[in-house]
Amino acid sequence: MTNNSAPLPYIFTLILAMAARIAPLPPILADINPDWVLLVLIYWSLATPEHTGVFSAWIIGLLVDVLTGRLLGQNALIYAVVCYFVVRLHKRIRHYPVPQQSVFVFFCLLLAYLLTYWLETLQGKSALSLHFWWPVFSGALFWPGVFILLRIIRIRG
């Protein structure tokens, strides 16, 4: 996205990611369903950090909080923290090959889920199971596909 282009690809991909976040899935797929919105935010923060940053991640996190019925500000905080690290390291990370970027995305998702666990522990919901960690692994595995698809959308958009 250049300065004179409309952010339509950005908005379109975020709407699709939010729809994938709330899509009803069978229980076995719901356990491994990654945070699609965070994956899209990570991509846009890497690709266009001048347009996508901490503030836009915060606003999108608030929308996701309302959409999912979570504590207001929980996803906003998590998305803002993760996007802060992505924007800080974008010059280095964008030159890595996609498999190495997947490792970075794994740690970003791990940070997000650790913050989620911490916030849920503060609320008194401290049930940590193996199913809690599956989206971290699946998000890192889906990253190459997400990266390629969003890159195609960004170039054509």
C-alpha cells in the first residue's frame, strides 16, 4: 500500500480473518484454529509498518473483543504488544526466508497465548490444557500459506 492507495486489501483481509475467527467449526478443528486476525496483523505489520502499527492493532483488538465477547481490551492489549515487536523488528524479519519467519511467528503467537493465559488467570479462569497450545503450532504451520496469499492480495490490490 502506497500513500495514495486505498487500504481496501488491508480491510478486506481483516474482515475475512475476523469471519474465520468466529466461524463455527467442529470441535477437533476448533482446537487447532489459530488466531487468524493476529496472523493477518503480523503480515501487515511486516509488509507495511508505516500503515499498520500498535494503534491500529489496538483498535482491531477492541473490535475482536466485541466480536468474540471477551474481556474488553484483552485482545487489544495482546495485539498491540505483538505488533509492537513486529514493527520494531520488521526490517530484520522481512528479509528472512518464510520458514524462518514461521519461527518468528511461532514466538509471536506464543507471546500472545502466554498473555492470554496470564489475563485469564487474573480473571480466575486458570485452566491450562494441551488444547490451549495447539493454535500456536498451527499458526506457525499456516504462516507460509498466509504470507503467500496476503502477498498476492497486497501486490494485486
